Amino acid sequence: MPRNVVRTAAAATLTAALLTTGACSGGGSGTAGRPRGGSTQEPKPLKWGECSAPTAAEGGGQTPGKDWQCATLDVPLDYANPEGKTIPIALVRAKARDQKHRLGSLVFNFGGPGGSGISTLPGAAQEYAALRDRYDLVSFDPRGVGRSAPVRCEDDKQLDAYYAQDSSPATPEQEKAFLDGIKKYQEACEKNSGTVLPHVGTENAARDLDRIRQALGDEKLNYFGISYGTELGGVYAHLFPKNVGRAVFDAVVDPTQNAEQGALGQAKGFQLALGNFAQDCVDRGDACRLQGSTAKEIEANIIKLQKALAAKPIPGIGDRMLGESAATNGIAQALYSKELWPLLEQGLDEAEGGQGQLLMALSDALNGRDQQGRYSNLGAANAAINCADSKDRYSLAQTKAKLAEFRKASPVFGDFLGWAMLTCTGWPVPGSWNTPDVSAPGSAPILVIGNTGDPATPYEGARKMAERLGKGVGVELTYKGEGHGAYNSGDACVQQAVNTYLLDGKAPTSGTVCTPAASPTPAASPTPA
């Protein structure tokens, strides 16, 4: 199971495009106080110019088209020393089409943590075309990500070995190799990025967001946060409640859970999504390529495949072999979007026949590896940000004691997510919180969307976020669908609710439910802009 399991809502869509055309088939330490207003220093005006192609650290890709502009904003490395060293924050934007009725900027964070906004927004912009009519669409590489002072750990060959190791060890030898791999990875992070590691946490990223707001010339921050982007948005709202404009949180991280609770919740979420995938396959009868007349039988065959791959890996891509860990990674990646279910079905079927290319391609996508063997810095940034945020450091004994609970929650994913509790143990930087404070009294309403079938950020997190934001701030919308996120599902009800709020300032009634089969028109109530 991936260590960087909370991923962007757009990632699944982008992965689908990749596979179709190519492959096989918080805040960090060093913050002083918690100011409730804006930054004390005005940032310099942004100098927008042509964009270059996304770097390998950002995941690569094509140079954005002529509609896109890029800029760099310098921010303090350490907000406790604002006159000291600075780091660059890379930004990208496409201007609003209707400049006469322009509402300002709409800033996106697509999640991760560790996802690059520079590479993601231009590729996903068509999904947000209705919003571009009146907003400049803007995104950025958060600190530690992409071209914004990126965290660097191991090189590409070392990462191939790191991700190939058994991440659910069953023997003393495997356990030692697993722990040695984590230690080696952490040492590489400290050696190559020790200067930035203490400062890449979410609270500092939220302070960067406020400087981005100022540099864009916006009185309020209009914001669209997805997955981890909802946690970043919640922390921003807590720090700067009076600066919140119209904000949407989609695929919501539960702000009340510590690292263990979050991992256990994901085990249940991925298991639920896998069950939904298996039932869909059964419902299609003979059209389903997988063996099994019930969802439970299909799941049992997947577990059987995992065990077979643990004992004897099969050919993957190039000279790499597909083992249990990579296969489970690939299964998880395909559960981020219902659009990827056909690829999952095909990949499982092919793996049963001894061919692991497709599951490995899905696993590579989750780990940020391209077809040339280059890794983005997604995994490194993800670990650095998570470990800078969370105080939780679990011992080997604590982890082993929890494995039975994780296995009960998910026979397929539980072991992997349970062992991943050790990711931050031994990390060279202490964490900042047990859970983030997202209370935001005085903030404008924030639309919080939960998806009942979301594997990575389970549905219950949306209600917890709405409650923690506070009365009159969190406005909850439920989407009864599949995949990670709701807006990018294309559901008309969800998109109408979001577009009406962001464009017209009218939020749906809290508690509105959108069902794909029915998609009722959400009731709207006026809210402050």
C-alpha cells in the first residue's frame, strides 16, 4: 500500500489519460504565534510570463498552452524570521474569459500532500471551465513540492528499490529490510533537504496562501481545496478567518483523526470501494472478466492473488517484477476513480494470467513514476509534510499490536496501512500537532462536500470538518457516488451547487444530498460573498 495514500482528486483522471495513451494497455516548526489577520509584509507584485514544461519533480508533461502564465512569489522560509532566507513559490494561472464580470482569482490545491498545482491545473482545467468564465484559475506548487524548494530524498534507482520492497513484512528478515528501507530513506531526506524539512508543514503553507492572495490583489481568498487541500484550507480558515471568500472543500480530510485513526479510516474506505467495485463486476454478469459469482468471492480471489505475488512475483514493466506491494498499490490507485475500474478489472485478470504490466503501471502512477523511470517528488514531499505536521511517532511494538485491527478493517489493504504507521518514526523533524485546528469563527461559509464511496478520504470526514469549522461556517453537501472527490465526477447536482456558490454566492442548504441517478436541484440560500 502506498505511503503517500492521500492523493489528489484530479490524479485518477490524469492517470486514465496516461494509461490510455502510453503504458500498458502542521505547519513546520519555526512559526511564531497564530495571527488572525493577514501577513504583516506586502509581497512584491507578481511578474507573469510564459510557462515552461512541468519539471520531472512536478511529474513532467506538456508545456501549458498560450492561455497559461506562470510566476514566482518569494516567501519567508521561516515565518518566525520574515526578514531571513526566502524560498520561491511557483504559480500558474489562466485569466477569466469574461473580464468585465471577473470575480477575482480562484486558487486550487489538488491535494497530496505533495501534488503539483503547476502540472495538475492546466491538465484538469476543462473540468472547471464553467468557473473560468468569471475567475482567474490559479494554482501553485506548495513549499517542498515541484519547483517550490522541493524536498529531495532518494534518486530514481534507489526509489525503484524502495517501492519494490515488501511493505507488509511477514518474516523477521522482511521486517528488518522494511525498517532499514525507511531509515535509509529518511537519512537521504535529511541529507538532501535538511534545510527545508522543518518548514514544509501545513501551517506555513497556509501562510503562503495568504501571501499568494495578497500578491494576486484579492481582498479575500476564493479557494477550491481537494483531498489534502481541504486540510490546508481548514488551517487557512483558522489562521485567517476574515480573509476567507468563497471556498469549497471536496474529498474532505477528517480534521479530528490522528495518524493512526486516519490510516484505519482509509483501510475501511479502500475496502468499501473495493467491495463496490467487486459488486459492480458481479452485476455485469458474463461481461465481468474476474472469477467469482459474488463480491466476496472476487475479493477472496484478490487476496489469493496477493499471497501468490508475495511468494512469487510476476513480470511487470521492463526488468521490474510485480510483487504483492506493487499490486496492492495498483489496486488502490484504480479505486480513486470509477473511470479506472475497467483498468483494474483488466489488470487483475492479466495478473491472474501471469502478466503484471497494467497493475504496475497503475502503481507507478500512484508513486509518481513516469515511463522513463523518473520520479516526481510527490512521495518525498508527502512524507516531509505529513511528518512535519503530525506529532505521532509509533514504535514497532505499537504498530504490531494494531495490525489485527487493521486486517479486520481491510483484509486487502489493512496490513499495508498498518505498517505505514512507521513512516514518521525516526523522522529528523518533530511534528506540530496531533490534529489540526480548523475552527474558523467569523469566516464566510465554506461548502464541504463528502462522497459516500470515497476510498481515500472517507465520507464521515466531511461532517467532522463542517462541525469543526463552526456553526454558520461549514455547509455540508453529500454526494452518493464512487471515487475520490465529487465535483470531478461530473455529477450535475454537485457541479450546480458548487458553481452557484462560487459564481453567485448562494450556498446549498446544509444537508443537501446529491444522488447520481436523480441529481436533484439543490436548494440555495444566499450567503455573504
